[in-house]
Amino acid sequence: QTFSVTVSPFTQYVVLDYLSVQQYFIAIDDIEIEQVTGLAVYPITVSHNAGGIVTPGSCMVNEGDDITFYMIPDEGHNVENVWVDNFRVGNVSQYVFENVSAPHQLEARFRINDYELYITTSGEGSGTITPAGQVFGLLLVPWDTTITFTIDPSPGSYLVDVIVDDTLHLGVAYSYTIPNIRENRTIEAVFSLEDYVVQTLVGANGTMS
């Protein structure tokens, strides 16, 4: 009986196994593998980290063909970088191999989105919002983060209002949680100074000014 095996020009090994039927073995002897000339095919090896996919994945491409790969981030992620044959091509969303004539490699790196939280205080008084911004009141947080702020007036000051996203006035709120952050947000605490009353007592035989 004759068996035919077709392999690509880049095949390094051919593994032949035996067939077992009711504990009887069929041995394959006198194997001859003949390379058939024709259109070459080349492998394109694709890899990526978590946070997205590359489509299509690793595949074989006929010589002379073009093929386009698409980098598709998961929700809340973006394409950080793409490397082709160990050369960086940037944070592109697609890449085309044109007129393929050799094996290639494509690697995509995805990263989670960061969003900006602007944290400020205002008013005549003083106080703090915790956590505070890192630089100029700016705090960067990853996509879908939930964060709770604590607002504390300084001695001699009191809290007047907490304003979220420039429109939501919470009034006197010493704690506030912003859930599932998926866009840039703002939070502002307004403080004022305490007022003090000074009472004076003057005796019958004196004055005070």
C-alpha cells in the first residue's frame, strides 16, 4: 500500500505513527517522501500579551500574497506598541505584509487605559482631599478603578461644598466615592474660614476700644 505525504519546503521533520486496531499493529515500511515543487508558503508568527487580540493569528501565507493583521484592544485598553521582525512600528491598529517572500514575526503589546482625576481645593479656608493629586492636582488611575475620597478641613476652616465634574454639588460631604472610572473626572472641595465672636465686658469705671 502506498501513502502520500505532502509537506511545505520549510518542513524539518515528518513524524509517522502506527495504527492500532484491536491490538494488531500495521507497520509502515519503505517510506519515500518526495518534495513537490510549486508555490512556496511562508509562516507569519503572531504573539501578543493580555488586553487584546491580533487577527488573524499565526498563519501560513502563499508567496507573493498580501495579508493584513488587525490589533483589537479589549474594552478599556489600547495598543501600546507593535513590532514586526523585531522592529518597532508604533501603536498602529493594523499592519500589512505585502508581497510575502519570507517568514515574518508580528508582536503586539496592549496596555490598560489611564484616566485623569483633577483634585483641587478652593475658597478662603483650607483643607485636604485624600488621595491627593500627584502633580498639580492630577491623579492617574487605570480604567474601571473605583476610588473613595476623604475631605478634611484644616483647623479654623470648615467645608462648604464638594463639587464633582463641575456640575454635581454634594454640599458638606466628608467622603465621596467615584465608581468604575472610564473617563476623566474632577473633584473640588470648597473651604471657608470659621467666624469667631469676641465678647468684651467693661466695668462701670472704664472703657474699651
